Amino acid sequence: MASSPPSKRRRKDQSKDDANDMSATSSSTLEKLSPVVVFAHGAGAPSSSDWMIRWKDMLGKALHAVEVVTFDYPYISGGKRRAPPKAEKLVDFHADVVGKAVAKYPGHPLILAGKSMGSRVSCMVACKEGIRASAILCLGYPLKGINGAVRDEILLQLSVPIMLVQGSKDALCPLEKLEVTRKKMKCPSGLHVIDGGDHSFKIGKKHLQTTGLTQDEAEDLALQALASFLSGSLGERCDFLFEWPDLVRNLATLGTYTNQ
């Protein structure tokens, strides 16, 4: 059998080398796409609470994060339950945690996430000079204060894309008030509503029967929506994502959310 001409063999070998180089580049780029998530707890429970541990694990898997960093604000350290200070007084400590996470994973997108109060402080941190977040993920944003006032000032200052997950029965965030706020916001925003969910997304048994979903399934839909929003936010900042869509296959792209 006649062998291939040397020129054809060289072209074939060069094509293999180019393919290997592209694969290596794609793999390296994909690793850089994995975000580092800084996840802040709410006012009443530390990062070691069952809710925080479970959502830390779920966020890490859904977002394919290089790490989900959790921490305790100083007022809750040592296992003592004390009333939190005003959110503004937690910003500098939170920003220091963010700075250490960014230094540990240079080049990776930074995602600020939080539960309740932690999500509000995350928004404040995102507005600080020198903080370059790719997106903010808010799990149960406490839009309504204790006195009933709408706390939307920080949301109106944001320029970073923000995704909110809210329970439809969350008394701290009436959905009609949230929609009014979102229409005034300057940054891109998304909203996923957990039907029947309270401030911690817990759905009553009777309501679950009407929806035909389990608690886990309802939360999984929220995670898919978060991942979809994040994939879009990263795509807007990385032109190559549109040229090589296979690079984002390890970011979930399913889920429903309203975006504006």
C-alpha cells in the first residue's frame, strides 16, 4: 500500500498539533471561567447553619465554582447569637473577605452571593471602589425593613448584573414592590420566584401538592435559573464564548427567569 506523500503527512500532523493546542487552550480558558463565589450568611444564623451548608454545596455544583467561600461576620463569631449591626458596618469586613478570595483565584470571575442580609451587604460591597464583581446572586433579598420602609437605595446604585431568587410568600420582599424597584434599577436584573416559598424558600406541604413539585425540585429550578443568568453575564464579558459555545457546557444553561 502506498504511503501518503510527506507534504500531506506534515499537514495532517500540523492539524493534529493545532487541534491539541486549541483543546489545551479551551481547557485552560474553561478553568478560568469557573467563578469564585463569596457567599454571605443572613442576620440570624452563621455560615455553619444547615441552610448555608446545603446552599453552599448546591451553588458550587450548579455554578461549577472553583470555590464557594463562606465566612461569619464578627458579630456572630464564637457561636453567640447577637443582634446584627447596621448593614453598612459590615461592608469593610465583607470586602476584606472578597479581597482575599480574589487574591487566591486571580483571573476567575467574582460572584457575590448572599442570603437575606448577606445579599444586601453583598450589593453594598459590589459598589465599593476596587471590587470588580461579575454578578450578584441574592437569595431572599430583604427589601422591606422592620419599619416597613422599602430599602432599595443600594439596588438603585448598582451597575453589576444582579439575579434575585425570592419566595412568593416572603413577607420581607413583597413581589409587587420588588417589581417597582427593578423597573427603576440601572443594572441588568433577573428574578426567579419560588412559588409558595417563604423567606428561606420553604414551601408548605399543601402548596407542594398543588404545584406537583418537591421542595428539592423547586430549589433545583432556582439553581438552574441562577446558572443561566450567570452564564449570560459571563458571556457578555467574554466575546469568545459566542465563538466557542462548547466552552460553557459545564455551566448549566437551563432555567427560567424574568430579565430586564
